[in-house]
Amino acid sequence: MSGWVEQRAKDTGWPQNRVITSGLSSLEHLEKFRDFGELLEHFKTTLAKYSARIVAADLSDELLRAVDAVLEATDGELQARLDKLRVVRSDMQKHKRVMRE
């Protein structure tokens, strides 16, 4: 690219920065590319937020299943199901902390 700029500057007698700005201004859709970049960043943010909501929903469903399992447990199963409930709750708290950052 720099070879083209140098050659064009030599051919036209223009300074290299003028060759570059002239070349950029001749690009018809340059402003649209800038707008596309901004839109892409917004899309990334939206996708990240949506992904976080899906994770939260999955964790909520898992929490409800764990609560149901505890409520249905017999004495021998109760401790294992309480442990599962603690793990799910811990995952939800971690997710919440990550989302605040």
C-alpha cells in the first residue's frame, strides 16, 4: 500500500497525506462502513445481554428443579438434594456477580 501512495504522490506531485485523503474520499461507502462498525458493536452488546439472560433462565429452571427435588426427598435423600440446591444457588450468585462487572 505504501508503494502505491509513494508512486501516486510522485505521479501527481501531491504530498503523501493528500494522496491518502484523496483516496479515502473517493471510496463511496466509507461512511457506511463506519456506521456498520458501530452497529456491529451494538449487536455484540445486545447478544451478550441476551446470552446472559438465557444463562439466568437456565439457572432459574435448575434452581426450581432442585427445590422440587428437596421438597420431594425422603430422609435418606435429603442431604444430597440440599447439596445440589446449594451448588445451583452458588452458580446463580456467581452469574449475578459476573453480570455486575
